[in-house]
Amino acid sequence: MATLFISDLHLDEARPQIVGLFEHFCAGESRSADALYVLGDLFEAYVGDDDDAALNARIASALHGVAEAGVPVHFIAGNRDFLLGDAYARRCGMDILDDGAVIDLYGTPTLILHGDVLCTDDAAYQAFRRQVRDPGWQAAFLARPLAERRAFAAQARNASRAHTSTTDMTIMDVNQTAVEAALRKAGVARMIHGHTHRPAIHEFGLDGEKAQRIVLGDWYEQGSVLRLTPDRAELRALGAIP
């Protein structure tokens, strides 16, 4: 009995070994899980459900195989795939949850989110996030030709790399005050998120009680999965395909 969580895969044709590792994961242990949660940034870039890229079809097929095995698959959008919509979710056999959903995990209510909204010290990023999450902006963007959207995504990735290389890492990490505020608002003492690429399990005090923040790892150089059971939370790295 285990629920699996992954995030920040940043799947891209330029890293075929990671795509293969993800397909192997979907064909293996994920099919015996109680549920699989993908907490954002499944893709390096996602420009709309009408994108006919071969990679999108491969990922949909891999996730659909998990769902066909009887495992519920849930998705929360990240900062790279916030345009992933209902049409693609149906192809994957998964449902889309709101960023900041509260779920019951073996009796423990848990806040799950991508995590970027917690990085409140990064004012430039938060301004960008507000822009691209606006429904009007998204509708206008999706109305543009696919080639233009792909070009925009490439430019955005370059801008993101430049921002990351010139910004203090502490600014891009989560703000503890924001973490505590999110937990209080949700009325829970545990959260699971990705985005920062700093896998760890943090224990801290919140209003006189024990609280926990679990951070998922990224899939740039290897795979990373959280295996959560009624008794234990284990972060594991996934190596090369056997």
C-alpha cells in the first residue's frame, strides 16, 4: 500500500534517457500504487493540447497505461505546463486538481501543490506567474499559431535560465512564512510540493504542533519519487533503466 508522488520531470526530446526512464516507471511500480500524483512540470515546455509533438503522445500513452491498470492518476500544473488542459488530461487518463488541493493520505489531510507560489521572495517570478496564469492571457496565447507558441516557449526557457543563473538561490526557494500561512489556510500540518528541486523532508513547529513539508526532487539527471505509506514517507532516486 503506497501512494507515489513525482514532479519536475521536465520531459523533453533532448533528454531521451529521462523520457525512457519515465516510461519504465509508468510500466513498473506505478501500476501497483494506490494512486499517482504528478505535481507539475511534467514537460520542459507545454504550449497547448493541440500540440502534435511525438513526445506528447508518448507521455500520454505511458500515463494512460497506469490509469488502465486501475491506478488513479492526478495532476497539478507547474510553471512549465500550466496550459495542460482537459483534452490532454483525458488522453492520459488523469484528472487535474487545483494547485493547493487538500487530500486525505491514509488519514492525514495533506496540502499538495507545485510549490512556485511559495517562492514569494522572487518578485520577478511572481509577476510573471500572475501574467501567465491569467485566463485572458492564456486564451490569447492559445489562439496564436502553434509555431509561434513553440517559439515563445523557447524564449521563455532561455529567459528562465538567465534568471536562475543571476538570482540568489535563497530568493528562489520557498519562503517559510508563506509555507506556514498556506498550512494555516488549509487547516493541515503537512504539505507536499516540488518546483525547487531540493528533495528533503522538513520537520518544524507550527502553532505549537508538529508540521512537515516534503519537497520532491527533479528528473534532470535521474528520476525521483516520493513513496508514501500509512507509516512512512520515503524519497527515492531512480537510476538508469535496468
